Amino acid sequence: MSKILIVEDDLSIQALLHDFIQEAGYSVELAADGVEALAKYSEQSFDLILLDIMLPKIDGFGVCEVIRQKSDVPIIMLTALDDEGDQLKGLDLQADDYITKPFSMPVLLRKIAAVLRRSSKQNDMPQTITYKNLILDLEGYKVYIGEKSIDLTPREFEILRELLTHKGRILTRQNLLQTLWKYEFFGEERIVDTHIKNLRKKLGAADYIETIRGVGYRIDKED
């Protein structure tokens, strides 16, 4: 049985979420603020966290940031704010999904099931990817060139992981935007080029990324 931590300061919504999610067959723990959420997270193991943004003591963004420093446990963020900036901030902090209040309980349950399925598949994946002298530690979010560790931002790491996971396949800028940013960037595809440029500088001689002019990028470069 999957165990879910619900972090919600509105007690009426908290109770509603508790009842619906528990009736759907999940084990449920509750927290009413960011401090309590982090305390429960440190004491117990959870399969998914349902995290409100507008929380007392520590807001949802802060809670998500702390958890992401230690774990890739799936996080779905809840908010009453239908604001694109807040959604983008949550996704940049590597939240797995985002839902705006008021929401449909059946839709939320579908999202929970979908995120848990994706997480289960990821857990079955190998923990490292090796290509020539590049080694990606998928669990530790670290990259090595031979034995030397190089510092990448989370987004740079994810781009490199996507290219290596789909080695030989051309990934368009839109592919990367939709997979990693999880939203349409409405024509601002240059953000992908900027991240690729920075990634290449850090890889140096281990830059195996090939630019397919007018299309996108791939890793399958011949020496």
C-alpha cells in the first residue's frame, strides 16, 4: 500500500483529502505546516507527498526545496493561486505535478496514480548511465568524466540524462521543454539552447552532444 503525506493547513480541505485518498486505498499521514511536514518526512518513508504551497512557518516551495536536496520522492503541489509564475517555480524545484484549487477529487486521484506509476518505473531503471568516459549517477544527481566530478545544475543534468537515455535519437527543443519543463514555453525555445551551451562548456572534451541544425540535439557523435 502506497503511503502519502498530505501537507495542508486548511483543516476542512485536509480532512476531505484524507478521507478521499484513504478510501482510494492509500495509507495517509497529515501535516498542517511546513515544519511539521519536514519533521514527519524525516521520521517516516513516503511514496508521495501532496504539498500545499500557502503554508505557515515554511511554505510549500521551501518544503519542496529541502526535500529535493535529499530525495526524489514524488511531489504534487496544491495551490489556490492560478499563477503561472508559481507553477513554474514549483516545476523548477522539480515537483512532479501541480494542481490548482478548487480541483476535482477524481482528477486528483488520477494524478496521484499516474505519478506513482511513473515513480515505480523510474525505480526499476538502472542507477547509472555510462557513455564513453561519462558516468551519470542518477540517484545522486552527479556527473563524472572519468574519475573527476563536474558540477551541473539540476536542469543541465536532466538534459544530459535525456540525451543519453535516448542515445542516437534526435530530441527537439520542444521535446526537451515538454519533458523537463513540463509546460509549453510559447516559442521561447532559446532557453534550451542556453542550457545546452552551458552544459557543453562544463563537459569540455567530453562534449558528445551533436547539434542537428534547425531540429534539435542528440548524443551519438563519432570520434
